[in-house]
Amino acid sequence: MLMKENIRFTCRYASPLGEMRLASDGEALTGAWFVGQKYDGAGLPDRLCERMVAPLEETREWLDCYFGGGRPGFMPAVHLCGTPFRLAVWEVLRRIPYGETVTYGGIAAELVGRHGLSSMSAPAVGGAVGHNPVSIIIPCHRVVGAGGSLTGYAGGLERKRCLLQLEHVVTERLRMSAAE
């Protein structure tokens, strides 16, 4: 999406799992990261304005409800910029139900079926999932590795475990990946 101005509005959000940085183009949410996480602020222009705008206020309300143990009854408007492949993966992430998990391979299989491809690698999907700029709102934390490994969250595996527990996913059956 082309923006009228190359300015982003930002604010901080104090989540129970650490401070978050939220960003908006003034019309919708464009970023939500844990401060210091991998890819924190990726894609943000140099010109930022610390100011509360409606999409950021709406996102803060959504996060308050979510971290309070509720299921927000609305979804903040989101503007995503990425390659067609990443946008397709992020669209699949949007549809993962609260309290459920899917595997990277499962997402790859869904995209193969939807787009009539012969194959797609789970690691390629993992790369797109890892670059999700709207953490929690677009639930990349609900993606697990094959065989139930708890792996691949840019915000850190302990946060991923906490987010899944908040959604009442039985995390005892998930195991930490040896690579992380």
C-alpha cells in the first residue's frame, strides 16, 4: 500500500511480557513488536512521531483485553507491506483460531493447495512467519514446529509459551526446540 506521507506514528505499550512498540500510518496498525525483539521496528522510516492516533488507541484496547484473558471482539485495522509470499503467509496466520496451533508445514501445505503449487518448504514459511510485523494481533505465536516443537518466535520462546498459555493451549505437550 502506498502511503500519502512517509511518517509513522508510534507509541509504547506496557504488556505483562515486556514493553511493546506500536506503529501506525494514521489509518491502521502497521507494526507491533516487543522492544528489542528480533526485527523490532523493521521497516519503520526515519521520520517517526510519538503520538496517539486512533489505530494505536484501538490496538491498545485490543491488547488490554487480550492480556486481561479475554477474547477481543474486534480486530484493529492493519496495513501490511511485504512480498506477495509474506502477505499470503500472514493471511493464513490471521485465520488461526484463538487457542489453537498449526505447524509451519501445515501452513506450507495450505498455501500449496490454495495456489496450485507443487511444493513449498516449511523453512520458507518460517522465514515469513518470523518477519510478521504485527506480533500477537496477527498470531504468529500460534505456529509450532513439526512434532510439537516450540520454536521460531522473534519475541523469544518464553514469550511464545506465555502467549499460548494465556490462550489455554496445553504447552506441556510442546517442547522447546534444541536450536533456540
